[in-house]
Amino acid sequence: MPRWLLYTLISILFWGVWGVVSKVSSTTVSAMHTQVLFAVGMIPPVLLAAGLPGRSEGTDKRRGIAFGFLTGIIGGIGNLALFRAFEIGANASVISPLTGIYPLFTVIASVIVLKERMNRVQIAGIGLAGVAIFLLSGG
């Protein structure tokens, strides 16, 4: 098994559990409180990552740091919206798959901003993602 696939499967496992835990948290405390606790919960993995070899590699560290920080801000705002969706009562079985379609935005932005091209299969995938959004939202 390629190493990237192993890490992908680990990510899927932990994000799957994370979705359920997020729903439970968001139904017992506010979305804002959940976000704060999420940030505090990130401390142990951050400390682990800080101790791993290769953490100081890169060709443009200033730019990488800036984009890494921006990633945290954007992800935090997305988390707040997710936790709020959980908080106001929607089912995790609907919210999690719908938010899991976020790469659709990445694909569309890549075509517009980066001038990337898509083939027919990828275009069909976008169409199916649209159908999934419709079906998961209650049609």
C-alpha cells in the first residue's frame, strides 16, 4: 500500500469520528464554545507535529507560514459554520457528507483561477456532486 494511501485512510477514519464527536459537542455547548475547545484540542497534535523531523523544510518559509496561517483562519471560519449547523439541529448524517463536498469548490476555483482543464469524467463528477447535494438536502 502506498504511504499516501495509508495516511488518507487514517484521515478518513479520524475525520469520520470527528464528525460524530462534533455533532455531540455542538448539541451540548454553543458553536463558539465548540470552536474554542476544538482549538485547545489541536494543541497536542501541534506539539507532536512540532517534534517531527522535516518540519523546517521548504523553499519559501515566509510564504509558507503566511499561507499556513491563512489556512487556519479559513478553516476556523468553516468550522464555526459547521458547528453552528450541528448546533441548530441538522443531522450529522446530512451535514457531514454535504460539507465533504467542499472539494467541488476547489475544483471550480482551480478552473477559474489556475486555468486548469477538466475532462469529461471530472465534469460528470461535478454533476453527480450536484445531484448528491440535492438528494442529501432533502430533494
